[in-house]
Amino acid sequence: MRRMAAALFAMAAIGMAGAAEAQVRARAELRCEPAGEVLLYDCTVALSDRRTNEPLAGLAVTVGADMPSMAGAHSVRPVTAAEGPVKGTYRFRLELEMHGDWALQINLSGATRDRVVELLRFEDGRVGEAPPSRR
Amino acid sequence: MDDHLIGVLSNIGIVSFVALSAYLLLLTGEISFGQQAFFAIGAYAAGIATALWGWPLALALAAGAVSGAAAAVLVGIPTLRLHGLYFSIATLAFAEMVRILFELFRYQVEIDGEPVGPDGAAGFRNIRYIFDHNIDAVQFLLLIYALLAVVLLGFVWLERSRTGVAFRMIGEDETLAGLQGVAVARHKVLAAGLAGALAGVGGGLYAHLTTYVEPRIFDVMLGVHSLAYGLIGGLGTALGPLLGVLIDIGLLESIRALAGYRMIIFGGIVAVLLIVRPRGLLDERAVHGIGVLWRRMRRQT
């Protein structure tokens, strides 16, 4: 059993190793609006490089959502965002389980790999910024 | 593998750490509503270690475990005399105190011209280790389960050791265990420390998986769920809390028709099981029965 534990620990340690590389850091400007049906929202995200401000086009973008107050309990299945007409913009439709504050995880893959988390408050008929957590 | 499936499996793995943390305390007979506090401390400590100090992930997770354990021991010592409801309330109060402290905690460093680090109630973003080190989602998933396997092997060892027996003796009857020569206080502090370390590792993994944490994540909901996983899955084996996590996140999460009603169903399952199987599905009797069956099957083959 000790050998097995040592092997698993070594596997975990190897899994954690890896040299740091200068990756592109993405910035996301996210806008969502009600899509006409309850809990359905149309969103557009504009992605750019944080350092150069260049739009990030040609990426595979998926967007998932999670409620910070119930982390892991209400995960929305990630949807694929389609590239919009403006360079670096992506559009997607989000179907939520309930109104409230949601943390949208914007996952980028392809030439650039990154994840940007944006917090929004989804209410009936409107979407706004999520205020910081309450005491 | 599907992104959502990887996400759900990662969540199951990470939540299992905090569920096992609550289970360890349940073994000693204590019901803690505050394990989310050590999960939070581990998340912030490990996040700060990689994002702000540039530590490797292994060291950062170790820092999360040590911070969680240290905080748990600090809470464990003054609450030694408390039992039952009083202990539960004390742990809940501590967890809320930690959550509010993180709402006030600001420690930012400028990296690439942008402030990075905990920013009070606005949370802690850009814990980007897995992206900066090209660790993909499947690799991170394997890491979570490798660490979870190490922890489970640790539990197998613990169950067979004198310490594990002492934990269960204390859980059955603390006074009687003391009369039998078990160092009750020392074992309870040890259990609290180990439980804090487990939750701390889980928190560190969570921060690196999501790249973002905020105080709201660590509210009482997480603590109640962690406790409920052991009570649903069973207290007879460390696989019990894992079964609880699988039922909640694996089964209920995957049935999309239950979306929005999941918490009601989960609460109902907890209530029913507490009445019909107070020590969960895999309770001591079930584990013993499975063991007997297994040995009989091995003899026959």
C-alpha cells in the first residue's frame, strides 16, 4: 500500500510540474440581454489581449456558468460561442436555471488558451453587474 | 472527453476533499458546519502562493494544506470542551467569521501592469497557474484524482491503525474512550488538524481549477453539503462521503430535468436517510456485510 501511495504521489507531483510560459492574457467585455424567454439570455463577449489590446479572433470559445453562492451545485453546461461580425467578438445564448448572480467562465482555446471569469446579475427582464458579496 | 463531463468530474473530486474532511470529524462524533472555512483558507493560501509569489503548484497545495490544518488546530483547541450543537454552532460561527474576514482581505501585487490578488468582496481572480504552465483540463482532473487516491489510501491505513480505532472510540463514547486510556484531547485536535488539511488541499485545487474565488463561495451552503455527503453516503467507510458526492453532483447534476429542483430533492434525500439510515447508505453494518460477502466470494473462486 505504501508503494502504491508513493506511486500516486509521484504521479501527482509529475502532473504538477511544467515550465511557465508567457501566455496571452485575455480581457473580456461581456454584455448579456434577455432573449425573450424566461431564463434565456443572448450574450456577446469581446475578447482582446490584455497587453496589446489586439482583438483575439479565430479562437474556440465556450462559456459555462456557476453560481458563486452555490459553487459546483448549479453548473450550466458550457455552450459554444460563435464568432461575431466584429473581429474578436463572440456570441452565445445562455439558458440559466434561476435568476441571481452568476459567474460566467469564458474558456478560450486554439491559438490562445485562457479562462476569464465575469460576474453578472441575471434578473427577470434585465442583466446588470453583480455587486460584491454581501455580509 | 466532453468539457462539461470533465468539469463535473473535477467538481466531484474537489468536493470529495471537503466531504472527507467533514467525515473525519464525524468519526470522532463531532458535527462541523465549518469545514468550508478551511477550504477557503486553503484556496486563498494556494492561490496567493502561485499567483503572487510564483510558487510551484505542489508547494502551493502544501501551503493550502498547512494553512487549513493550522487554522483547524487553532479552532480545535478552544472548542475541545464543546459537544453536539455547541460545537456545531462554534464551527459555523468560525466559518462565517473567516468568510467575512476574506471580504475585508486585500493583498494585491502588480503583475504585468495589473493588480493581482485578493480584493476583498470582489474576490481573487487570475489564479492562472494551469494556463501559464500548459496544464490542460484532463491533466488537472488526473491530478485531482491522484491526490484523492492518496487520501483514500491514507484513510484505509487510518481505519486499520490504532489512531483510527481511537477516533471511532471517541465517536462512540468520549468518556468511555478516555477511561480506556485513549488520549481524547490529543486525538480530537489531531482529527481537526487532518480534516483542516484535507479541506485546505481541496480549496487549493478548487482555486486553481476555477482561477477565481470569492468569499461568497465559502458560505454555509458548502459546509452543510460537505456534512450531508457523509450522512447520505455513510459513515462506515471513507467511500461513504464519496458516494454522497456522487449522488448529489454526479447523479442529480447530470439529470437536467431536475434543474432548479436539485436542492429540494437533495434536502429530501438527507431527511429520509436520517430517518431510515441514520449512519448513511454505507454504514458500519453495510460495510461489514460487504466485507463478509467479498471474503466468501474470494474463497469460492
